[in-house]
Amino acid sequence: MRWAANWFKRKPELFLCQAEETDLPRLAQIHADGFAQGWSDGDIAALSRSKGAAIWIAVDTSRTDRDISGFVLLRQAADEAEIITIATARGQRRRGVGRALMEHA
């Protein structure tokens, strides 16, 4: 019956915007939850300061707090771009957050 619990989860109402410095600890937490060797907020900050880099976050607007559902860190050089990392918060997985971030990137 595990699928039944996932079936009834509501899709988040997402707003995509660029990350702020104050978001970095939460982004590090999301990254650590998704990868065996997660990055610290310092690692993410250093990468975001590289030329052509940007961090876009997905915020669940149906909540009253600034609930970050996921993020994508990308870098553009000339007419090419690369996704450095993408991560979704544990409770927001399989709900379209990653897809929204990929489409935006």
C-alpha cells in the first residue's frame, strides 16, 4: 500500500527564483540528503560565484514559510550551459519539482 500514500500527495505550487545567500544552509541540507557526499553551504557558495553560474530554487508557495523544495546549480559559458547539480528535498521527491527545475534550466 506504499503507492497509495504517494498517490494522494498534493503537487506543490512552485515559484522558481534565484537563490539568496541566506538559502545556502538549506541547499546544503537538501544536497546532503540526496547524495552520499553532499556539499557544504561553502562549497555551494564557491561554485555559485564562478563565472556564468546561477542557482535557481523551487519554493512551495502553498506554505507560509519559505519552503525550498529543490534547487539546480548551473553554469553558462558562451552558447552552452551545464547543470552542475540538481537536488530535491526528501519530502518533495516524485512530485514534479525536479522536472520544473530542469525545464527552467
